[in-house]
Amino acid sequence: MSAVDPNFMHEVANTPRGEGVLTCIQCGRCTSSCPVTRFLDEHNPRRLMEMIILGFRSDVLHKLPWYCLSCFTCLDRCPQRGDVGEVVFAIRSLAAREGDIPHGVVEQAKNLLNTGRLIPTSEFMHRQRKALGLPETSTSTKDAETIMKMVGFDKMISKARTRRSELTE
């Protein structure tokens, strides 16, 4: 475990979508209903909320926020309506600001910047569209690039690339 940051819970709560951490009573219903927990011991929504509350900032931001599938079963089961799924989005935002983004997410973002799509279109997809009488896909990246630059996402991706290369050296 890393050093404790007593302000971390409030940082998460004040991050868009993070206020659900303030209502957590540690009942464990989120964990008992989480489909990811059934297959991955490291992912435990109740423990994640506990670690946020206790202030284990580094462990939370750099290890745990990327497992959640965003199924929101936790919200359905929580007696306090403390949405762990929404808190995970807040944690991901904080992690991304620090450049801690999984390689696959960085690759998708690069595809979006370079092609205007998260997943590049294949020749098979082009043939299928033509066979179905659909128009060709646009190759314009202007809209995606404009939005990503407006919100600073291009800088976050660049920072993530730099951080990832530092970690592998």
C-alpha cells in the first residue's frame, strides 16, 4: 500500500461523477453483484470505495480503475444509491490526467485522432457496406480532432505515451 492522502476522498467526490463515494456505507452489495469480481479477484468495488475513503490515492489511480465494465449493477443494488460505476469514471479521469491510461485505451484514442474512429475500418467492412448498399465511411478526422483538442484529450494521450515509455525503460 502507498502513502495515505487524507484529501483523496474529497478530490474524487469533487471530480465530475465522483460524489457517490460520499454515500458508501461499505455494505458490499456492489461487490456481490459485480460480474467482473466473479472472474478477477483484484477487482472488488467495495474495497475500491474503501481505499478511496481511506486515502490510498496511488493504489486506486494506478492499479484499479480500468477493470469496471460500466454495467451499473452496483447502482441497482446499492441501498444508498452510491454509484460505484460513476465513481470509477471519476477515478479514470483523475488517472488519465496523470497520464496513467492503459495501452489499449491509448491505442483507441490514437485511432480516433488519426482516423476519426476508435476501431479502424477493415477492407472486409468496406466490402460489407458496399454489398448492403451503404455509403462509404468517412475518413475525416476533423470533428474528432477538434473535440479532442478542445477538451485537452490529445495532451492526455501524449502524456500517457510519455509516462508509459518511462515505465518501460
